[in-house]
Amino acid sequence: MMGPFRHTVDDGLDVRKAAFECMYTLLESSVALLDIFDFLTYVENGLKDSYDIKVSFGKYLFVLAGDDFILLW
């Protein structure tokens, strides 16, 4: 061991990434069937997650801000 360095391993990161990819697929394919306020709760949780998850949420924001989403309101 060299020095007081620590390396933390997030064992659940891949599982969370897969879950959020499933959410993205739902957002693309069947947004009209989603309860959008519940969905946004999970989006908020994703934005509080690790850096890798936050970066992938950029595409959620583009889809949510798109013209198709505005028509649902």
C-alpha cells in the first residue's frame, strides 16, 4: 500500500445505470402512459447520484424539454 489513499468501489453502479436506461426507453417509447410526476421523482434521484449517472441524465432533459413533451400538457 502506498500512502493513505483509498479507492471506493460502487458495486451497484452498473445496476443503477441499467435501470436508468430502462427509464429512458420508457420515456422514448410510451411517454403518454407514464405518470410524469412520479417519473420526474426518479429523474431527480438520478441527478443526485454519481457522476456517471448524472452525465447520462443529460439526454433525459433533452427529451423532456422537446416539442413532443410540451404537447402532453
